[in-house]
Amino acid sequence: MFDYPGGTHLDPDSDGYRFFDNTFSELGRTEGYQGEEKYAGLVLFLLATLVAGTGLIAFFAIEAVDAKTHGGSRIAATCAMCFGAITGLGFIGIGFTPSDIVHDLHYAFVYTAFISYIPSIAALLVAWWTAWRANLRRCRTKLWAYGTFLILLGAYFLLMALLRTAAAVTVHVVLTSAQKIIVYLALGVVAFICVDDVRRGGGMRFSASSKPPKL
């Protein structure tokens, strides 16, 4: 962000990176809106999306296997792994397709990454719900985390649908801000689950008396 020369598609003459005006995709452009070269920022953006995408693929795979190991639905776990891989590859694709060079392909990856996030999280939610025989407290933590994030994802897409007829400036500011909130929340959920797994020793103990947690 510090390397970004400035400009948005609504205001090409703005200076620097504005949190509520510039999208993440603009960080991956090969040049600014006034023709300034920004290859350093492009490389950093590419590395960030590569790490994020690879990390998401690994995260969904590990969570899916963990849920299945503890009695979760095999179908749900497999779906979580597959859609999680699509989500991760979508983020990797975002970095490799600068929006000012291959605009349509870039946003195809954007939509793929964000849309596939919904079935990925939903599948994990189902997988852990069906693993209710495991430690109740442990299972509830994951269900609340995934359930809350799934609701927020749904609200984000609903917001996009409702703003289609709004003024261009309103759409730009609201969706740019919402995009960042969703991305940071996604990182927060992944970090929270990983830290919680490490804190609890990475596993759950079965309890025959456990009942399905109430959401």
C-alpha cells in the first residue's frame, strides 16, 4: 500500500493508497492510473496472494480431514476440501492476472475466490456439525466461528446485489470498504481456528454423552 502511486478508476489523480477508495486489485496493477510503473508493488501483491491462496488450500484440507477423522460427514469434508482448493486457487489467480492487463480474467478469479468461499465454509460447518460426538466445547467453537463468518459472507453478497442501482460513488466506497472487511475477517477466522487448535493440542476427545451443540 505504501508503494502505490495513487489513483482510482473514479479519481485517477488521487494521491497514494486510500483505504476506503482503492481496492486490493489495484495493488496488483502493473502501473498507476497516470502511467507510473509499480513493479515493486506488483511483486509484493503477487507474493501476498500466493501465500494467502496456498495457505487457504492447506487450511481447508487440514480442517476437512480433521472433521472427517472425528466423525464428521465424509461428503461435507470432501466438499470443503474441493471448494477450499478452488478458493485458494482463485486468490492465487488474482495475483497472476493484473487488472490493468487482463481485466476480465482478473475479475473472473476475484468472483471465483469470493463466491467459492461460501460453499467452502458451509461444508466445513456441516462437517463439524456432524462430528457432534466429539468434545462439545471444541465443536461449538468451530461452529460459531464458521457460522458467524458464513452469515457475514452472505450479508456481503446481499449488499452487492442491493447496491446495483445506487450511484457509482456510493457503490465504489461501500463495496471497497466491505471487501476489505471480509478479507480481514477471513484472515481473522483462519488465525483464530489455527490458534485454538494449537492451544487445545490439535485434537478433540470423544465423549459418548455429548449432544449436538445448539447454534
